[in-house]
Amino acid sequence: MPSSTPPLGRRKSGKKAFWLKQFHTWHWVSSAISLIGMVLFTVTGITLNHAAEIEGAPVIAERSAALPANLRAQVAPDDKPDAKKPLPPAIAQWAEETLALKAGGDADWSADEVYLALPRPGGDGWMAIDRISGAVTTESTDRGWISYLNDLHKGRNAGTAWKWFIDIFAVACLIFALTGLLLLQLHSKKRPSTWPIVGFGLVIPAAIAIFFIH
């Protein structure tokens, strides 16, 4: 009577085919998710590495305005010590409508001035309100689109949503790399050069770091 148990070789072949399918699926899905981000981070890796050579001249714009009389009481001097707190909602809305500024975050409240830093990718800015006269001064610095992309690479002043994107992108890249490694393992018997090439990928940066970085 023939045995119902498949031969050992066939079981191994079937198991390998199963894992090949799984790794291929995870590999292409993770590559699809991370593709655009990988292109962005690769290009900005080059621009960051040559930032001093390609960085453009910053463009600085200054503006002045006067806080409406009905809002001045909200920033009028008082006897409270210096503090760090957001602008009153009405003043933040006025700044957005009048000066096209997103006046969020905490401002520095001193005895005679309210100072709000307005950092952003690719530039910087600030707004200062004189607590006595109501005079408003703003400055905006634009360092160009290359600086903007470089700051996205670093996650500089890009907000919570971009922070989450970087985390998800990093996980997708990790899955892409690990499944690629496992696929190399499964195919390595038929490709003898696999591990020497992988080894070069480790040895070359390690040697540069040990012998050329001081």
C-alpha cells in the first residue's frame, strides 16, 4: 500500500516555494510603498552631502503692520513674569488673514514684546508684537526648494504628519531590505557570488569609516 506522506524532497521543495512566494509578496509591496520616498531620500542624500556647493542665497522678506485696536488689550503689558504660551486665537487668526502667517505654537511673552518663532522646512521666520504700541514686525527667510527637500529629509520643522510618514517609510524600507536578504538566502545556492557581494556592501563602508573618518 503506497504511503500518503509526500517524499522529503517534495516537502522541502513545497516549503521553499511557499516562502519564496511570501517573501516576493512582502518584497514588492514594501518596495511599492517606499519607492517614492526612497527616491526622495536618495536624491536629498546627495544634495545634503553637497549642501555647501549647491545651496542658493536665502531670500529675506520683512513686513510691518499694526495690531487692530480691539486686539491690543489681549497683549497689553501686565505684571506677570515672562512666559511661553500661544497667541490668543483672535490674534493668531488676524495674523493668518492679514500677514498670511500660520501663527501656531508657543510664543515668548516678555515685559514689552511677544515673539513667535515660525520655523518651517526650507526657511525660517518670526513675528514680534510690541505690547505697548501694537506694532507688528515679521521676517520670512526662504532658502529655496533644495533646502526645503533637505529639511524634509531631516524631518526639520515638518510637523507630526511628516514624522509619522518617516516612521512608516522606514519600516517599509526595513521590510524591503530584510525580505531582499531572505530572497538572497533562498537563491544563494545557485548564485555563488551572492554573499561576497553582500560582504562588500558591509566591508567597504566599514573600511572607509575606520581608515578615512577621523
